[in-house]
Amino acid sequence: MKDTSQSRYEALCQLKTLDQFVPARAAVAPHTEALRQFDRRTNSWERISYRDLNDRITQWRKAFAKMGFVKGTRIAILLPNGVDAVCCDQAALANGYTPVPLHAIDTAGSSAFILADSQASVLVTNRLSRWDSIFLTGIEMPNLKHVIFTDESAPAPRNCSAKLWDLENWLAIGHDVTQLPTGPKEEDLAAIVYTSGTTGRPKGVMLTHKNVVRNVINTVATVLPNPQPGDVFLSFLPLSHTFERMAGYYLALGMGCTIVFNRSIQLLAEDFRTVRPNVIISVPRIYERIYAKVQNKLNRSSSTVRFLFNWAVEIGWKRFCQQYGIEGSKPTLLDKLIWPVLNRMVSKTLLSQFGGQLRIAISGGAALNSKVAKVFCGLGLPIIQGYGMTESSPIIAGNSPTYNHPDSVGKALPETNVRLGEDNEIQVKSPSIMKGYWNRSEDTQKAFTEDGWFKTGDVGAFDKDGFLKIVGRIKEIIVTSTGEKVPPVDLELAIEMDPLFEQAYVIGENRPFISAIVSLNKDEWNQFAATLDLDPDDPESLMATVTKNAILKRIKTAVKDFPQYALPRNVHLTFEHWTIDNGLLTPTLKLKRKNLNEKYAPQIQALYAGHR
């Protein structure tokens, strides 16, 4: 049979567990490139075929088997994206163990909590410093028996009960293993993935092989239809992120594509041009950062350049709307005549920043700002938005190359039923819905309705064509003391579209009006302060009345499309950035609202002083 995207999809549909993906491709296309990563020792890209990857996975399987673990043993993986992360995950799956992916950019305290809560027997990480920082938290991890380091030599024994290994010596213990453990069944756990924990301790989401495999198959059938033989996926989101794990890793290998691991986020722009990917899986923040850079450059360009850019976006957006049946103006005769010129001058220049070969750009994890969507869709990169969560493996609904409404998250995947429950909460039934929360039966029970539908906590609505729209989050909707309801995330995204504002945190629960705490971009601030005749390096400049008034004016311009009651009436300014390391962002870059509220409690009180 000819190896086509359709034949690959048909073969994928026959597989039941995730560990079958690589051997299946190795059997029919052994020399096809599976993975590519940059080797800093040789300063070159290392390419690994499906046959070589399968052999490496077998090596890892033998070493794990030598340790005598029972089925279901938890294997914690704290590694950057790369070949070792894939081998570890695949070997654990194939031996019937349960991977516990940890965020490589998470805090030591969070990692220690997950190791203890999951009762992991093994931690596989790359550097001794990672383990030392976890160990020094003092959190008891009585089940942890082994720590394996992939990038460093065997360290000296530490004052801990776990045995420490380097990768070479650990793999060597499996050389004489001839009998490998029986593989998993589709009902067995494929992972315990800990949620980000924006409001408290993370919970371990139990996902089975069936959960994830069905999500892969149904995503290929709709959101990412039939990746082509030879397609290259550029992977830069953490593999511990369920979105990347499913769509950028399992799906790519299941369809026999090539995954190239980005060297670092700092080198992402260069890797786009070097790798020239066909597919990327991203969160809105990446597109928004590119958009902000484009806007910054335009602001420093001539009025003619800005006019041509905006004209190209407007014509491109009309063309996009016509193609996908979205209500809007149709291209005029002049638009049709001038488009080839604008396309060459503007669109192709922008798309070349992604390498010039990008065909599919998926966005998920949060809502994409409508202005950003309009620019990219109008200029020839129709970003496909989807919706889901860790508990749904993760995709619930999505747009596709054949139907794409950027103001929605598309339509439900095959085998997935979506309904609106009380308060228009999105509720789901699907083979991809989790088994439950690890050792939290009460939380599991609360997550489902009495008739078995999973409660997402998101507020939704369907349009006349059946496209799902996310209206807000039940727990994150701000209800002011006047009874007005404001979605803080949407408001924050709008504020952050102004390059002056690096980050924004909106508050107002049970308060008389909305306020914002805003982290400023230092370079933009220096220019802005000059326009107000203020010294940008003087801390008092941030506190000046003229500054606050001017900043509020900028914010109100950014959120002008929101109702009057949602416009912030007071603001606190800071240069401090909120990061994962300082405990104010989750590993998926969402605000930890509880932590921010505690950190800025005095400032918040001052914002509402004298108001009831």
C-alpha cells in the first residue's frame, strides 16, 4: 500500500495504546526521520529515524525492567523537550508504568509536591541542580527510590534514601534483559498530569491510553486533518503541557511526521527560519508576542508603511471571511486588483518569519485576542483555535482548515458531546474525559454532574451554525459590588496588546469598580515618560498623578470595546515581572490570582481607599 496521509490515518485508527505508535511507524518506514534536536557538544542537529528511536526506547525499557517495577509504577519525568524525554515516556508506557510529567520550568516546591503526591518511584531529570533544589525543599518523598540524570555523570551519594544514577550506567544494567514486561491495555493509565493550580495545590489528572489515543485520532480527523508525509512539527511548548503532549508529540509520531525540538524560546525566531516547520502547536502568547513586535516596528515606520500594512490586513480579512463564510464585507474589484502586490509586499514578508512553509498553526490553552487573529488570518496564516483542558486529553472542540471562525473555538470533536448546563456551563461527555483525580475521590465526584457529564467550569454559547464560543470562566468572572460581571482574562489580554504593558492583573471582586495592576515594559516606559516630561528613572515618576491619568487613558483605549463598567478606573504600576520562579505564574503562563492578590494586598487596599 502506498504510504499516504490517508493510509497513515487508517493505520493509526487500528492502534489502541500510545506505546504502539513508534513501533508501528518503525515497521513500515524505518528510515523516516522521527526526531531532530540540537547537540550543543557538536554544534549540529542530530537526526533520529523511527527505527533508531524504537531501538533506544527498547534500551530504556530493559533498564526499567531490570528494576523489577510492578505495573502502574509512577515514573516522574522532569526533562526539557528532547529525545531523552520521548524515550523515557515511551519506555515507561510500553512497560505498563504510569508517566508523571513535571514542568521543566516549574518551581522546586511544586515538583517536590507532585513527586510526593503521585508516590513516584523514579525521577528522571537532566541535571543534579534540579534534584538538589527539590531535595532541599524538605518535602518528604518516601516512595522515591531512584533518581536518574541524563546529562551529567553519576553524582556523589547524597543524604537521601534515593539511589542516584547517570544515564549511561543506568542503561547498562538492562543489557542482559531478555524478557520485557507485558504492555498496557487501553484502560490503563497513560499519565498522571498535574493541573496548573491557579487557585491552589495542583491535582493529578488520571488519563488512560484510550483517553489520549481517541483524542489523537479525532484531532487528526478534524482540527489537524491528515498531516502530510514529511511534515515537520516544531516543538517549543513543554511536553509536560497536555496540549503539546497530545498534538505536538503523540499525534506527530502516530502520523509518522518529524518533530524538531526548538533550542530555546530565545532562539525560536531563528529556529523558525532554519527548521521551516509545516505545523506548530502554540499558545496565544506566542502569536501575541509576534504581533506586539510587528506593531512596535510599525509604530517606528513611516505613515505609508503603516497604511500599506493595514490595507493588506483589511483586504486579507475580507478574503478570509469570504472563504470561510463569515459575515463581513466582500472584496471589491480594487481589492482584488491590488491584493497580489500587497500579498507580496506584506503577507509573504510576515509569513517568512515562520520559515515560509508553515501550513497549520494551532492555538489553544487560552483565548486568542481578536485583533491578533485578524492580522494573522488576514495575512495568510489562518490560526486554528481549539478548546480543551487537561481533563479532556485535552481537545474538546476546534476549528479546522475547512471551517474556521476565529471568534469561536470551533465545533466539538467526533465522539464528543457538548451541552450547556446551569449558568451556561460547558459540560462534556467523551471517551477522552479523564478517569478522575489521583487519590481525590471527592474532587472527582464534584467534577461531574449526577448524570455523568464533566463540568468544565467555563461559560459557553453556541452560534447559529453550531460554533462554540467561550464567554468566560465561572470561577474567574469578577462580580463587582454593583452586580456587574467582568471577565478578567479578556480584559487583561486587551490591555497587554499595548506594548507599554508587559503584564496586567485585573481586580474588582465585590468592589465598586474595576482596577488593574500593570507591569510596565521598561523601554516603552522610558519613551512614554519623556512625553510627560518625567524622569523615567525616578521612582516618584510612577506615582505622579499625571502618570496615572495618562496610563489610565492608554488602558481605556486598549479596552475601548468593553462595556463602560469594565473599564479600569484606578491603576497600580510596577516594573516587577510575574514569573514562574517568583510563584506568580503557572507553568502554562497563567496568572496565579491568589498569589498576586496576597502579594499586592496593600496596593489593592490603597486603590479602593475611600470607596465603598
